[in-house]
Amino acid sequence: MTGERLPQGEGVPDGDGRAGHRARLRQRLLTGGAEALADYEVLEFLLFAANQRGDTKPLAKALLARFGSLNAVLNAEPGALVQVKGMGDGGAAALKAVALAARRMARGEVRDKPILGSWQALLDYLTIDMAHLTVERVRVLYLDTRNRLIMDHHVGDGSVDEAAIHPREVVRKALDLGATAMILVHNHPSGNPEPSRADIEITRRIAEAGRLLGIVVHDHVIVGRDGHASLKAKGLI
């Protein structure tokens, strides 16, 4: 009976059977579908790249215990990752590369497509990109006459009020870009996406400023770890 030929470095069993364990994980990953591996096993597999022969399971479980979820681990800052015992720059880089790839894949699903017709893809992109930020970040998506994305503009970091986002500047940017519509976006680091009074007030001011110049505010989306909120869906704009 013959088995799968393992790459060099994985074919020589050691005392704890790590070579065979890695081979089984790999096989499950390749043939088992999206839910083939538990979250800690996904991390364990990703960390193989930085630790060719060591046991990465304890580190994977320690990362989940420290950050709480797979998403939180992948979105953690490198400086925070390396504070976990056993985690080095190589492992942090491997995880950040995966997070970067996920963002670019999600962004590709909304680029060059009518945003309003790709709403779920937009929400997925924003969630991947913003839900686990530890600071409040404000963005404006400027759209053309076909509701295609012209620019994803990072306005700044801080609370959503006129100290951080100026209605006239937001509208002036739209005019400079030739945009006819926009979607406001920000995150709540608390995790709760429910809009505050300040969120509602600044949205209405920007919508009014844009209306005078023929620029529509389609929505203001708030992203958090617990989900997202749409001010338009809530009837607030």
C-alpha cells in the first residue's frame, strides 16, 4: 500500500507525529470544503510557513485565547501579535499576508461594479476592512453616475462630528472628482454599530449640503464587530 509522497521535511516522522499531523491537516484542507478545519487549525496551518518543523497548535490556541476570534487574530497589529509567547515576526508576517489577501479579494468584488447592485459584497468588504479596527475611522465612497466607485477616500480617524468630517469639504471633494453620489462609512470600535446622535446629525448635514449641488448621499454605513447598521434602512436619512 502506497501513500502520498510528502514534501521534504514532512516525510520523516518525529516523536510527536507532527509530520503526519501536518499531512492530515493539509489533506482535510484540500478536500474537506470551507468548514474542514476549526479556527485554531486554520491558524495552525498558516503558522507552518514560519515554523517548518515545530508544533504550532499551542501557539494557534494561544492567539485565539488572546484575541478572541480568527478574524481578530488576522486583523491584530503585528506589535500585538508578537507579544504572544512563541510568536515571532515570521508568524506575524504570515498572518498579515493572509489578512491583506482577504481585503484585496473583497475589494475586487466591488471595484468596477455598480455599488448599489453589489451591496452585500460592499458590506463584506467593509466588514473585513474595518470591523476590528481599534480606532474610529471615517471614509467616503464617491460614486459616478452609474454608481461605480470613483474613490474610497479615508477622511480621517476620530469621532464622527464636524471636528473630524466637514460637510463642505466632503461635498467639495465630490465636485472635484465629478462624483454624483456618495456613501459615508465609519466604524464603531466598541463593536456595536447602532448610530449615535452625532452620526445622524452629521449625515443629515452632509446630505443637505450635497442636495443643494445635486450630489446624493445614498447611505451612511456603520460597521462593528457585532454587525453593521444602515442609516437609510433605519429611515434616518
